[in-house]
Amino acid sequence: MIQWLAEPGLTHFLIVSAILFSLGLMAVLSKRNVIMVLMGVELILNSANINMIAFSRFTDLGLDGQMIGLFIIIIAAAEAAVALAIVLNIYNRFNSINLDEISLLKG
Amino acid sequence: MVEQTLYSISQFYPEIIITLTLCVIIVTDLLIKEENHTTGWILLGGFVLAGLTLMLQFGRNESVFFDMIAIDPFSHFFKALLLLTGIFIILFSVQSRELNNYMHRIGEYYMLLAGMMLGMMMMVSSSNLLMLFLAFELTSISSYVLVGFTKQTKRSSESSMKYIIYGAVSSGVMLYGFSLLIGITGAVDIYGINEALAGGTEHALLLNISILMILVGMGFKIAVVPFHFWAPDVYEGAPVSIAAILAVASKIAAFGLLIRFFSVSFIDAGGLTESGSWQVVEGIHWNQLLGVMAALAMILGNLTALRQDNIKRMLAYSSIAHAGYILMGVVILAGEGISSVMIYLFIYLFMNLGAFYVVMLFYNKTGTESIEKYKGLGKRAPLQGVALTIFLVSLTGIPPTGGFVAKLYIFGAAVSAGWIWLVAIAGLMTIVSLFYYIRVVRNMYFYEPEETAVKPIRFNVWSNVVLFALLIPTLLLGIYFAPLLEFARNSIHMFGM
């Protein structure tokens, strides 16, 4: 067991990323505050990133994995910027960023 | 390397033209002080020019930019459809009353529209998972902002927030699926994935999980059950022109992406079955999954549409149902299926844009989107009333409209491939759909207008021209569709299949 922990391999990284993914999904599903939901989204994107980097390090995927990782970071930043702008606008309209209070549209 | 890149650029003119148009719009927006739709006309010119350069490429079948982009008849067909939709959307936007309060920012609107179009055109032609994801996000991020463009209204803000949350989560899940797929196969382009899977795989379970995750993202974009929750809210809150582009162009692009990704990656290159259809890679049953999703979408979309009063919401549920019908053509794994999907999308473009257009015209004049308040509109605006009736009848699929031909081919292809249960559900649900489409027509014609509003509504000539441009193809394609058939059958060739 100790030996297994001392020498990190592909499996370790995949486990970490799976945990991170689950935490992100849980935040998205359970949190009512929009900002917290967006943080969950960031966790999901970064868990995919860990996968990419791990595969690029431990399999013969090569640099493609790291390149994809870089692009994902950029996409995540762009998405976060747009999302925060939209949340700011929501706050101006509704005076709240709680998902339960923002529900004009239903049916 | 340099030659390959230079040659690739020469095959990339439509996208380059749209990118340049985007830049020109930004500059024009800075220079021009008047608040009018100049930037919109510039974008229209850009789309037309891109369409012309696209025509020069017809017939080519190759892969450029080091297997990142495929230039093949399949992508040409979808790009042509997307540009056509884009042109109509601009013609809608310049007449839209909702945008009038935002004329000081209208340059941004058209700039984002150009960005969205660029993303969608790359979605249908990208053959590399990274490129595919970037195109997907380019489309999504532009559309998040466009949905919330009328930001003074509460419902527009709310819908854009819902859209970005659902969108970001589902594209995140899709990305995780991509990362697993890339890890298992060790390839980032769809041809490499196909090669790696050719001899079967020992990670069948993990592969199926990754496909499920990828389906979350793609299912979100085509708005198919169970990833449809955003569609009704977003369509209701967004400006009508944006709801129309989401219902038509975004869906067309997502279908192009889905068909290319699944057919090239997960079809066994070696074999056809005895009946001449394709075979999935062993152990990966993505077509069964899609079949179940199609059935759910048809049932849920049609049944929920029955209870709607807001017409945009009703059209949203109807578009979910149509996504189900179209998916039916994808699951049957044959060239016939792909060509019937293309025929359906082509006709769907005209009839659905037409329905949204009349909804927008009525909203411009009466300010209502409620089906109950459509009472008597058929008498107050005869031409628009008749047009909406034809579009809705076509959406139902009754002859002699285009919608009938579309449904005929897709149902026929599914029957001959042996998906009888799916066709039975589709047929039954088509009958259900008649009720909610005809309810609009009944309200328009079988009731007298309310006493406060009996005056006829006048529309200008220009709006009628656009109306006829949508109405004539919808009717014509119902009786004369041989060229479309020919075009679709010639366009099913994907690079690498």
C-alpha cells in the first residue's frame, strides 16, 4: 500500500481527476448560489485537464495532451468571464444570485 | 509543412471571410456614430461572399490543416445550410422590435452572430477532438451572450444565465468524456480513434462511459431528451431572432458534428452488414443509445408542447420533438439515413424559421406571444395568418408541404433498416403534434378578435418579401424535391469513410 502511494502512476492521477469531477458535479447539482455552481464547472474542466496531462505523461499520447490542456485553460477563462458578466447582470435585475429566486420562466 | 499550411489556407476561404467580416464589423462599429443596422448589412455581405467561396469548393473531398478540418461534401452541405440560416436571421434582426432599445450596441450583436456562425461552420467540418471542442465552445459562448442581449428585460437575463449554467456543465462533462476517449485510444483525431478501435478494445466499459459523457454535450446542443431542460426557458427568454438561430442553425451544426463524430469514429471501417448498412465498432452500442434518446425526445417533446401557452415555448418543445425525428435518421447507420437527415434539416430550416418569423412579426405589432391572444389574428393579418398556418402544417408533416417529404424519407429509411418500434412511436407522436399546432390555427381563425383590437394589422412590403422567401420553398419542396434529393445523396460522403 505504502509502496503504491510512494510511486504515483497513471491510476493515481485518474483517481484524483475522477474525485475532482465528482466534486464538481456535486457542487453543480447541490449549490443554489450561481457563483458556487460556476466553481463546480471549473472543477469539472480542470479534472478533464488533469486527465489530459496524465495521459500525455504516462502513455504514448505525447505533447498533444499538454496542448489540449493549454487550450482548455483558455476556454475555461473565457467561459468564466462571460459567466460572471451574465451573473452581474442577473444581480442587477433580480437583486439576488440564488437560483431558487430566479425563476420567472417555467412550465 | 509550409506548403501544406498554405494549401490548407486556400481551402479555408469561407471561414476566413467570416473572420474578416467580424473584424470589419468591430471597426465599423467604432467609426459609425449613427444607430442603424449598417453592421448587419456588412455581415449579410460577408455571409453571401462566404457562400460564394463555399460554392467554389463543392466536390472536394480532403483533409486540411494536418487532419484538423475536413473539406468534404458533407461539410459543404451543412455549411451551405448554416449560411442560409444566417442570412435569414439577419433579415429577421433588422426588423426586430425587441432590438430597438439596444441600437447603441447593435454592432456587438452582429459581431457575436459572426462569431457564432464561424463556430458552427467549424463544428460541422472539424475532425480533431480539440478543434471540435473549440468550435463547440466558440458557438456556445457567443450564443450565451446573444441570448442575454436584451439585458434590460428580466426574462432575457434569466434565460441567458440558465443557458450558460447548463451549457458550461454539459460541455465540461463532454470534455471529460473526450479526455477518457483520448486516453484510451491514444489519438486526438477521429480517424486515429477509428484506427485504434478497429480490432476491438479491452476497455469496452470505459469507452461506453466516455461515449455517454460525450453524448451529454452533444445532446445538449441538439436539445434532445434528457438534456433538453434549457431549451424552453432559453427560447422563451431570448429575442425571437436568437431563438430562431438556436432552434435552426445551432441544431443543424450540432447534428453535423454528431453525425461526423460518431460515424467516422465508431463505425467499423472493414465491414458492411448483409443489408448494406454500416456496422458499429464491436462492444460500443452508441446507436441503441441514440435510438432511446430519440424516442424519449419525441414522446416528451410532443406531450409537453400540448400544455404550452407561450408560442415560443411551444415551438421549443416542438423543436425537441423534431430533434427526436432527426435522430431517428442518425441511428439507422446507412447512407440512406444520413441523406434523409439532410433532407429533413433542409426543409426544417425553412418551415421552422418561417414559424419563428411570423411569431416575430406578430410580436412586433401586438406585443404578445401568448397563443390565447392570437385569437382573431388570422382575420386581422390574413397573409401572415395563412403563412403561419402553412408553416405549422408543414411542421406537423401533412402533404402537400415540405414537412411531409421530410418525414416520409426519414420514416422510410428507418422502416427499411428495421427500427419498426421507433417509427411506430414517431407516427403516433406526429398525430399528437397535430393538436398543438392546429390549436394556434384554430385560435387565429375560429374566434373573433377582441373588441379592443379589431383593426387590420399592416405589414410593410419588405417583411412580406422575406415571408415569401420562406413560404415558397416550404410549399415547393412538398411537390418538387428531386434536386434536393440529388443534392443530399451526393453530400453524404465524409472524408475518411
